[in-house]
Amino acid sequence: MAQGATSFQALALLRLQQAGLRPPRRVPHDLPLHTLTALRPHVASLARMGCNTWGQLRALPRDGVARRLGAAALHALDCAFGDAPHTHTWLELPETFALAAELPALATSADALLWSAHALLQALQAWLQARQQGVLALELAWHHDLRKVDGKPVPPWQALPVRTAQPTQALAHLRRLLAEHLARTPLAAPVNQIALRALQTVPMPQASASLLPPAGVVGRSAEDHARSESWHQLVERLSARLGPERVQGVALVADHRPERMQHWQPASHALQAGGAGPAKASASQVLPDASLWPTWLLRPPQRLAVQGSRPCYQGPLRLLAGPHRLEAAWWEAAGATESPPNACGADPAPGLVVRDYFVAHNERAGHVWVFRERTPSAPPGAEGGLPTRQHRWFLHGIYG
């Protein structure tokens, strides 16, 4: 509706537009003083001095303007021209909810009262959502237009408290509760004003993050329950439509090698097995310090160049923590022809894997997870222990 270099200029142009006046050629210098709220109390006195626009006031000596009008008016003028930052006051929700409203017409029935209370319920729902609260008790009060009915005095206000079994933000549920209670509450006299107040609220628990609607949720209609399906039903239906190999789920494996701690399998097979399958364990159960591992692993690990004895990734890396040695996969030496290819890609053949993991860092790469590969050139039980060739370095994980 109006545009300006600052919010004050846009507001001034909008006020001129609403008054049916054309905007001046030079904005903001020729804007009238009354379009700036902070200058309105001084418009008459400034007009007697021949000052009628923002630019004319700005041309006056600042010290004299500050003494005559105050620092607040001068600061508002600076903000309007963009010479000073304009900090807006944020709208803060009250700690408690209490809202009243005048009715457009006298309400003589519960239905009319409920129709007028719908707007207050919407405001209550917005307040609850903004504060992440759920209401347990609320009160709807109404003000009587008459003081006496048939010669009998009528109290000015009448209130109806309503309680819920569980904290809720559902507008439809609160409206139904009020409708049930109002149906049994006669109005003593016509009503000209209503008020809604939240009596008790509690923090609202977070909703489920599942992609599927949970079964058996309180407050869902019969149609919603009829259309919903459980997780295993969805997996079975998608597997039948797309094929079992296209609907897969992850399974945890008891293996010390990070890249082998999980594998993917058809989800329908896991359901048919009742969750049985390979030995399952979390990483924290396999290794106590696995919580310090990065969540982003490279597949396969990236071979790193070595400068001197230091690995390089976007520059030389500085080792911060380690080494943490992993020795695993010795059991794969006997069945090398039957075992699947190594998913890691760093180990040349199945068999004993010996790695020293480090947390490394440099300014360009940040924190990374690297390992030094110790490839045995002879069986572990051979004479001479565990001889190794020149160590190779690999980047296996990235932090954050």
C-alpha cells in the first residue's frame, strides 16, 4: 500500500493516501509534520514558526530543537530519515490469557453466545501454540445487559468453568466442551459482553515426529481410524507394490568396523522374522567411546597424502586425540572367497584389519576423523609378530 526508505516514511505516505492527499515530490523532506507521530504534539507551535515539513524541521539547529521538543522527537526524526537505527518493540505475549469482547448484538441463547465465543477460542489457541502450552481449565464469563428481570436482581456477571482431562490446544474440542456446558446453563438475562480466561495451563508435550499418524490417538474421528494403517501394514503394502528389494530397513550388526556396524535388508523379511536376524547391538554397546565418532562417514574412505609423517587434507592435519586401535575381521580370512567385498575400500583383502583412529584438525577442513592403516604382511601367528608396510592414511569421517 505504501513504500518508503524507512518504516516511518512508508507510514507517512500511507497516512497521506488514506487522507486523500498526494505524496510530495521530495520524500521525505516535504512530508508534513503531522505524519510523524512523535511530532504531532508540536505541530501547532512549529507551524507558528513557519516550520511545516520534515526537511524544514531538520534544517533547524539540533540543540534548540532538542531543548524545545525533547530528545525523543529528535530521535524519531533521525530514524525517519534513516540516520539512526529504528529498533522495533517486540510483541510479548502475556503470562496469562484473559480476553474480553463486546457482542455485536444482544445474545439471548446459548448458540448465540457460543458463536460469539468462537473468536476468543481462536485467540486462546494462538496464545497456547505460541507459548507451547496446553489448557486444562478455562472460564467463559458473560455480562448481563439488565440489572433486574421480573423484579428480581440479576448479577452483573455469570461464569462457566470448563475443565479438560488432558492438556489440549484443539479448537474443535474446546468448542464442543463449551457447547455441552452451555446447553445446560440457562442465561439469566440478555448478554452484551463476554470474557474468556485460562485458569490452568501446563507445558504441551511435543507431537510425534513419525511420518505416519499414530494409531489410537485420543480425539481422532472414526474415519481417521479407518483410513490409518500400522507400520507393518504399510511396509507389507509397499513391498508388494514395489518389490521387497526396493523397501529396505537398516539393521545393526555387532562389528567393530564402523562401516560394517549396520547393513540394509528388505524390511518385509525383517518383519516376517519378528525382528530376528544378525546379532544386533548399538555402537555405544560395541565401543564405549563410540559417542565421540562423527555421524558422517565416507564410503569408501578417502586416501590421504602424507607430508613427512603427517596426513594432509586441505593442508596438513594436526592430530588432537588418539590413537584408538581397532583390530577386527580376523574371522574372514578363512572364508575370503565367500565373504562379500569390503564395503570400506581401504583394506585390500579380507582378513585381519588393524587401524589407528585419530581426531584431526586444521583451519580449512575443521575436525575430521582419520585412521592410519596397519596392513599385515604376514599372518598374526607367524614368526616375527606383526610386520607392517608403510602406513597409509585415510579420511573416514567428518564432524558437523
